[in-house]
Amino acid sequence: MARYNAQVTSAAALAVDTAFAALVPAAAVACKLRRVTLGISVSSGSITSQQVVVAINRGTARGTATTTVTGQRLDPRSAPSAITGLDTVWSAAPTLAAADAFRVAFNSQSGVDLPWELMEEFLSDVGTANPLVFVNRVTALPANHSLVLAVEYEE
């Protein structure tokens, strides 16, 4: 299977329970999430120290995306990514499942690197109605703070 990556920086001052990215499979191509890296960036000044919680939710509808990032090949000999991509802006937000599939807490002055390899599987099944949605939970980000997300996936 080929591997791809995509990155996104959220809007600043992201509110609680706000989606900021969604990894969307294609009508006939599924993908497996293999790595998630999260951190905080600021547009000016110092990073405020606070706990941040980001959820990965198995969405039940893609929403109406207005901006989508295409995954980049990690092996230049691989075919281009065939999934829909990483949605980052919507005119109608994705529909979330009742419960998050995974949550991670970290301090805003650090970061987190989560690998899903070998026996650990985090599959986003075939169809655009099966996105893996990244959601800010618990605390709102300060005015000049943004979440930075990098995903690595295979298809």
C-alpha cells in the first residue's frame, strides 16, 4: 500500500467542539490512518500554556467542503492519492458520530505524535460518508493560537 501525508493549520481561536479537518475516503477507495502529529502555532507572541484535547470522530456525513488538501506521496514512485483528501473548510460542517473514536490530550507548549502501525488499525471505510473528523474539544484556543495537524495515511 502506498503512503501519503497532508497538513493543515486550523483557524485561530478555535471554539470548543469545532471540527478543523476531516480525512475523507473516496467512493471506491478506503484509507488507513497511520500517524497523527498535533501541535500549536501562534501568529505572534508566546504560546499560552493550556491543556488541549483533540478528538478523532468517525463522521457520518462529509459536510459541504469548500477547501480540501490533496495528500502528497511519500514515495515519489507511487500513484497520486486516490482518496478525496483532507477537508479543512466547510460551508456546512461534517456530521459527527455520537461518540468520539479517540481523544488525545496534550499541553499547548508541547505536541503529540500518534502512530497506528502493524496490528493497530484505524480504517476510514470506502465512501465519502465515512470521514475521520478532527475536532477541538474541552477548551477554546486563545486568540492567536491555531492547531497544526499532520496526518499520514495509506490507501
